[in-house]
Amino acid sequence: MLSSPPHQPNQNHLLAALPAAELERLKPHLELIHLPLGDVLCESGGRLPYVYFPTSTIISLHYILENGASSEIAGVGNEGMLGISLFMGGESTPSWATVQTSGYGYRLKAALLLQEFNQGGPVQRLLLRYTQALITQISQTAVCNRHHTIEQQLCRWLLLTLDRLNSEELVMTQELIASMLGVRREGITEAAGKLQQAEIIRYRRGHITVLDRTGLEAHVCECYDVVKKEFDRLFRDVRKY
């Protein structure tokens, strides 16, 4: 049986994009932690004592209404970090942050990151560029939820999730996906059924296996490509600094 590769901070693309000197300065303060499914990292109005850099976990940013209904506004995986409110001046946000997919990540004391950010230079530029990419994801999610079909939304969500994992299989119930997208479970059941009938995915007891990624990309709306291109541009441009 092959052993899994050792955990390294550069498995998070944002940390990997830092110049070597900045990353080496942060490494002693980065703490590897396991983040279990459903763990609440931040509540609405709360302040984060740590920022999080996922490597194999995915964090969901979502808003919960007064009636208990919720909808995801963005996801954070190995491409980014949780905690932009720290250096954007708001200190807290109205959204919740919970673990969508169990896995690992690194956490860093918020005060240390803020200190690095306030020094300016590569860390500040990288985090501001990431914030722009995250805002693009949030904005595009709002547009997608308003104008595109549930099937297109499901394809977008599946592709963005796959991009953050090293697997074609997702452990995810239809009820949880429905909650993420802010739609009825019956809508997800119907959309997933169509994709399964087309042999694009296979769904069994909370496990979704993507059989045909090209087919998934053919069914998705333009929102996926808009978000992907913005994150690709983020990491391409930071190499110029």
C-alpha cells in the first residue's frame, strides 16, 4: 500500500506563491491541523483568532437566514485562505465558515498574518490579489444562483470542488448540496439523476463519482470558467513580482 505524501505548506497554492524568504519566515508559525466535516471555524459576527490555509480540506462560506435557510456564497480550498476580514478592516463578517470536506490545512495566528500584511511587500500584494479573486467567486455565485438552472449550478459546484481535491469521488449527500446551493433537495435529485443517466456521474449513498469530467464541463454555465480564469490569473501574475 502506497503511503500518502507528507504534508507541506506549499500544498496550499497561496502559500506556495509566496517568495521563498517570506514562506520560510512563516513556516515555524504554521500549524498543521485536521479539520473534520461540519466543524464551525467562524460564526456570523465572530472574529478569527487564526487564519486557515487548506491543503486537502474545503471550507464553505455561507449565510444563514433568520428562518434557518442557508446558501453558500463561496468555497475555500487549497487555492486560498480563510480570514480576509482580518486585513480588510472589517475584522468580522456576517457569514459562517464551516468545513465542507474533511481534510487537513495549516493555521496561523491572525496577529502574525496581520503583522506580515502591514509590512507591505509580496505578502500584502498576494493577499489583496487573492481577495479580488474571492470577490469574483462570490459575485459569480450570486449571478449563477439567480440566472442559471439547478443542473448548471450543480455542475459548477462539482467542478470547483473537484479542482480542490485529488480525487474524482466526493463524499456529499444531496441534502448538503441542496443546502449549499440554497435550493430544494428535489431539485438536486432531479439534476443529479440527469447527470447520472448521461453517465457523467455516479451517485450512491452520499458518494458522488465523476465519470466524465469533459461531460460535466459541457453542461456547466460560463460561471465556472469566469471563476477559474480569475484564480489562474492570480497565480500567473504573482510570479511577476
